[in-house]
Amino acid sequence: MEITERYFLQDGQWCVIHLPERPSGFGILLLGDTQHHVENNTSFWLQHVGRKKILERLRITGYTIFSSNLNGRHYGSDEAVRLTKNLYHMVMKKETLNKQIHIIAEGMGALVAFELMKSMPQYIRSVSFIDPLLQLKDTIQREKKNKFFYKRLVKDLQKAYTLEEDDVMHMIEDKGYEQDTSSIPVQLFLSTHAKVDGKRHARIYEQVRRTQDKPIILLFYVPERKYECSTSICLFLKAYEKEY
């Protein structure tokens, strides 16, 4: 029977490598949103019908996709970034892949992606964002209007950053797209039903990159077609696989 997933423990976190039918030699780091998880024999992206379709399309196209549990709701913490870097280096040692990888980041996963774009741009070929959390500070301010969600968010942040509430607020001051000073090609998918703040930040991010002549493609989708983005993603990735 063909093995399509390989699960393993790395730094106390379950990780998975999704193996392609015919390897192209290119890898994709998958950074999920708040619901993302990897267990010893499954993952959220495999359990979710729409996301699984994206995975299957990427596998069929030849990509080796790897992901970690990252302690759950990490919100771009230093620990999540450290775990991700360790996973990258481990995968590069174990798998026959090009050292420059693609990143697909959904929701909160964007916060780790921005950190990687800042600290290791030489290893990143392109980044595709799906409904990314572009600015953590504004997200927190918005959630203050809903006490239940705000309390949960603060609790998650305290756990992720192992800090008290006031210290966390200081720590996350610059978490978001403002960190991106790289020239790495970016593709950004955003729902037409996204919150006003999300659309505003996406437009600002797009404008900043265009002004600096850095590659960015901003695409809006209707919610019922969210998981039909795999074709656009594959075309985008292929465009940046020429060796320089």
C-alpha cells in the first residue's frame, strides 16, 4: 500500500510530511490557522474536506508538504517560529528537496510566515496566504467588543507567549505584515466577506509592496469557492521555481 503521509515527533510536537505521487523536488511548509492540529495519524487539513482537496492537488502536482502542530494556538510566538525552523532543517536533511521552499499560510499561520520571511528569506521561494491574520494588534482591539472571545484570545496569547496580559500586549505590538521587508513573491487570497479591517490591511500591504516594486497578487473569492484556490496556488508556485 502506498504511503502518502509520514508522522513523527519533533521537539515534542506531532508533525506530518505529505508525500507526493511523483516528487518534483520542491517542498511546501504548511502553516495552519487556529483550528490547525497534527496528531499521531491525522491532521486538521486531512480531516477537512475542502482543505484536503487542496492537499491532494498539491501532492498530485509533485509537492512534498510538511507541517507541525506548533503547540496549537501559537499566534506567531517565538517558540512556534523556533519549532518551525527546526522542522524545516530536519525535513531538508531527511528529504531530497530544493533548499528554497514555498509557504502556504492560513489565518494565524501568517504570523509565523512573516517572521520566517524576515529571518530566513534566502530559504523561501514564495508565500501564499489564505485569509491571513495580517495585524495581531488590531485583531485584539476588535475582539474587545466581544468579552467572551476577547478573554479566550488573551488566554491563548498568555499561554503561547508564557507572559502576563500586559507583557503580551507589548510583545505583539509589531506582529503582522509590517515585519515583511523581503522581496519574496506573495499571493494573498481573501474572502469577499472578510472583516473591514482585514480588507483594509490587505489593501495597505498590497500598496506598500507595489510601491516598493515587490511581487504581490491580491485575489478575492466568494466563500463557497474558497477551496477552489488550488489551481491558482499551483500556477503561482510554478512561476517561481526557475533557478536563478
